[in-house]
Amino acid sequence: MKSRTVVFIILAIIIADQALKVWVKTHMLYHEQIFIIKPWFRLFFIENEGMAWGWKFGGEWGKMALTLFRLVAVIFGVFYIRDIVRKKLPQGFIVCVGMIFAGALGNLIDSLFYGMIFSGSDLGMPLATLFPEGGGYAGFLHGRVVDMLYVPIIDDKLLPSWIPVWGGERFTFFSPIFNIADASISVGVIAILIFQKKFFKKNPHEEPHPTIEPNNRIKDPAGVA
């Protein structure tokens, strides 16, 4: 696989991710919902200060540490992708690594710059604006990641009372709200786990190394055992 093909895949994911995030941030109120396919696929605008899928990590210092970690991981990813392309590893594996890299970079962009280029979003606040006159809602490294994809396959259903522990409670199956970058990372990781044997199988043309059984005796050309 050529390097430009990997670059194209990465750019396509990042552009799609950032375009949707900017649109949601500037066209939807915080916690607003837009149904795409009723009843289970919708846009639901939230932001998070932590990891993928809305997880949080250690307050402001944790947020900064996580952003710096992402930055280091992305820099490492550039060299790693260049190396596996040069070594001509399986194309499927390279694509998966590219998807993981693109997802990490997509969320890193939010963390690095969104606080400086957007006005804030929260319940009761007006639509956010891009490049507001009074400056953004946070400084460098403190931007919040925009999430919007919500796919509750089973949405807020009441469980039968006979079910142990959770009987009579409301239940939602697959409640995380995520973005294209999160999905790209997850698909890349899952695909590597599923197809790892195919990606890392031994070359069938390799000659097996000869082995010597401990009980076998080897004769030299002169016939001496």
C-alpha cells in the first residue's frame, strides 16, 4: 500500500469528523436532538472533557495530561505508520492503524483548539459561534470533545419486575454518545483483534528450520556415528 493511500484515508476520516463537529457545535443547542432514523439513530449534542465515549479522567490536570498523552501518541503514530508502510505489512492492518490514528488525531484537534476558537455550549446558552469576538471558552489544551452520534437500540424501556436486581427499572441498550473519531478508533481496534491471525500469519514460502530430535543419531559422511 502506498503512503498517499493511507494519507487519503486519514484525511477523509478527519475531514468528515471535524465537519460534523463544527456543524453540530454551531447549529445545535446543547442537549438538542435531531432524529436521523427514528427511533434509534439520532444526533444528540454533548461535549466531554475526557476520553473517548464520554469517559472522564481526573479533572483539569487529568484533562491536560490526557491531551498531552494523545499528542505524544499521534506523533508516535506518524512514524509507526510510515514504518509499517515501508515494511509492506498487510494492507488491512495498515488501514486499521490509519483509522485508529485518524480517530486519535480527530479528538486531539478538539482538545487542542476548540476551547480557543469556539464560544461555550451549555444548557440554556445560545448557539456557539466560531471565532467569537471575546475569545473562546477555554485555553490551549483545554478544549472539550464534541460528541453527537447516539444509537440507543433499546431506548428507556421498563424491565419486567420478575428480572432479578434490575426488575422494574428503566433500561437503555447502547447508551454512549460518540463521534466519528471514536467510531474510527473502535472499528480499527476491533478489526485488528478479529483479523489478527490473517494480518500476522507466517509467510507460507518460508522454509522451516531443520530440527534434530534428541534420540536421533547423526552419522557423518565417513559413517562414524
